[in-house]
Amino acid sequence: MTTDNAAAYRFLYTGDHETIIYAALKRLRLRPDQDDYEDYLQEARLYFPQAYADFPGDPERQPHQLLAFAQQALVWHVGNQLRNNRRQDIPMEPGDHTPIIDELASDEDILNAIGLNDFRTYLIKLIGGAGNTGEWRFLVGTLIDQLTPEEIAIKHGVGRATVFRWRRSLLRRLVHHLAPPESFLE
């Protein structure tokens, strides 16, 4: 879309309209004492005619709406520029990164390191041998599939209350199997 830059700049420099540019930069936490502040200030001034042209209403009849619209457009545009420039400033190590990625621990390695995998296996064996179907579904849904109660309910076509009953039943069974009766009840 072609813009009438003269009309856009005339509007920008009328009164205190230029303050939206400073407000947009302030919102992005850019301060005048930073080295690249002037660059982003100029970028915002250059982008203003595009925001002026993109405004869906009549700029002369709705100046306040235009100022709000243009400030948000400037924040988005300059913010994108800022992110792109900062992304380019991050130094990359030269060379092949696959050995570093291969050295990262898998979920199973982490679970084995903290002993949680053995506990999961024990719980699944315990409930698999003595539990009901609902307890089994809740245990597999939470431990294996990492689902929330709402997601378990959707997966099995039941209500959330049913899933919470499964959880309560599972907790009772685990307390019964895992807690010593003499120390738990007294």
C-alpha cells in the first residue's frame, strides 16, 4: 500500500504526537543513554507512515485511536527489530554440535539416576496386580502419559469426578500397601 508520507509526518509532528514514539521505545525498555537508542528511534520514525496507512479508520477524525494504534504498531515493529538484532548478537560456537546434543541425558537416564523409574515400575506392578481398571487408568495416565485429570477424563470418556474417584481409590490402596499399619493408624 502506498502511503502519503507528508500527511503522516505532518500528523506525527503536530502537537505532542511524537511522544508515542518515545513511549513505544520506553515500553521496550530502551533508554536514551543506550548506544542503539538513536537507531531504534529513527527506525520508529521511518515506520510511522506505514502504521498511519494501516490504520483502519480516518486519521483526521480519530486522532486518539490512531495514536494508540500507531504506538502498538511501533512497539511490535521495533520489538521485532530489537529481537532480531539481539539474536544476531549471540555468538555461536564454531564446529559440530551433535556430540554435545548426544551427551544430553534422556528422561530414562534422569529417572534412573533418582530412582523414580524403579518406584514407577513398583507402583504399576502393585496396581496392575491388585487394582481396578480406574486405578490403572489413572496411574498410567499420570505416570506414563503425563496427563492431567481433565485429559484422562477426555481420553477415557468419563467425567472429572470419576477420575478423582479413581485417584482417591488409588491413594487408599497405596496407603494400605505402603504404610505400616501400626505406625499409620496410631
